[in-house]
Amino acid sequence: MDINQKNLSALYTAIKTAFNTGSGSYKALWPQFATMVPSSTSAEAYTWLGQFPRLREWVGDRQVKKLASHDYTLKNKKYESTVAIPAEAIDDDAYGVFMPLYQEMGYAAASHPDEMLFALMAAGFTTKCYDGQYFFDTDHPVVNPETSKEASVSNMQAGEGAAWFLLDTRRPLKPFIYQKRKDYRLNAKTDAGQSDHVFMADEYVYGVDGRGNWGVAFWQQAFASKAELTDANFDKAVAAMMAFKSDEGRPLGIMASVLVCGPSNRSAAKKVLEAENKAQGESNTNYKAVELVVVPWLP
């Protein structure tokens, strides 16, 4: 194929088609776990994170309660993946062998938000949230309304195993944040006879890039455990989440809806949630209690 601008444009269209095919073959998981926040600048401040006051009977004037302001900011980051096609591959009409690679690039772009989200989930034991504590921690400060003093609340179980996670994802606001500054898009550096890169390297470059970041939101909607995934530890985690209260002393209504784990906990998770009966034949009270999501980005 002659290397001219017309043919390069046609090749770019074919590459974009392959990219979009790969991208469309992946179903994202992140919408279930993260609130998508559009970003219009280099960083976004989440001063609104924290407790929302409860509703009360309207008697007399409204009682205006100011939300606590928190210093939690996410700076956007750039991500990219770039692949080059040698000029001789185009000249010899051999560029077709690269099309599966660009399909894979599209798949990688579509799955990248999930990859980053679950990496953040795994790092929640060392990632600070809006209250200054680690997202999964033993001493989140919550005010006791009876004493007006802070009490420590835990949303984790200690242990030595691979972590598993219980999440309440039923609400409009999710436990995590996906801050999107620029969606993933395919670009090309293919100007025939003009590009410095083409002149120096004799190759035509195609790459995907995106911009954004991922952050933690409401620790009350998440519980992590490194203890063995058993019926007893699952029950303790569920009970702990249901007991979470606001600074006003009211139950937050947290109900675990999803259990997330990696491949190493898959078998144990299925025993807890998907076996109708236990080994001795008695009914499994946790059968289908929550949805099970096993992801390859966790151990």
C-alpha cells in the first residue's frame, strides 16, 4: 500500500474500528462501586464528604445545619498506552497483523478504570480518607451525642490473609470516587512525510490516553477483612456495618450488598454465599445474602 495521507487516514479509521471493538467487548464494573465525578480542572476538592443531617419533623423554622468541611482533594493524573506500526508493514500491506493488538488496546482502555479502582480498594488500609484516617481503619472518629466526645469506630477485621471486602452500593453516592477529567481516546501521529517521529524512526504511532483519578469516599459504606472468610467472620462484618451511626447517634442504615474478593478467596466466598446447605446439611443462612464479585486485580 502506498504510504500517503489518504491511505494513512483509511488505516487510522481501521485502527479506530479495532480499538472500539475491543473497548465495547468489556463491561465495566466501576459504576457499581464508584460515583463518577466530572472534573474540569487539574484537581477537585471534596469538602462535602462527611455526614448529611437526618430529616426531622418540620416544626417552626428550619434548623440549618452546616456540614463539616473536610480537606480531601484529588489531583488528576494522565495515563497512556502507545504502539507503533513500522513503515515497511504498511508498505507491504502487512499491517493487518497489528489489528488484534489495537483491539486489545481498546479493551485495556475500557478496563483501566476497574483496574485502578480495585487497586485503590486493596490499598485502602494505607490510603487516607476525608476524616484523616486510613479508609479501612480501627479508629474512625465519630461523635457520641450523649457525651459530645469522639469515639473510635472500626470498619476492618485484622488478619494475615488476602483481603475481602463488603460494600453497600445501593445508594446514589458510592464508597469510591471516579474523577474523570478526560475520557480515553485514540490518537495518531501519522502525517505522511511531515512527522519528525516518522522521519527519524520510520514508524507510525497510535496511542490511547486519558486523564483522571480515583479516590475513597464514605468509609461507612465499606468494610475490609484480612481474617479468614468464614460464616462467622462474614456475620461479624455485616453486623458491624449495620451498627454504624452518625454523629447524631442515628443508624445510618448501612446494609452490605456486595462481597468483593480476589481469586484466592473465591472458593471460600462461594461456600459462604452460594452453597444452599452447609457441610452437615443444615441450611446456609447466608445463602445469596449479598452479591459476589470476584476480580483478578485482587490477590
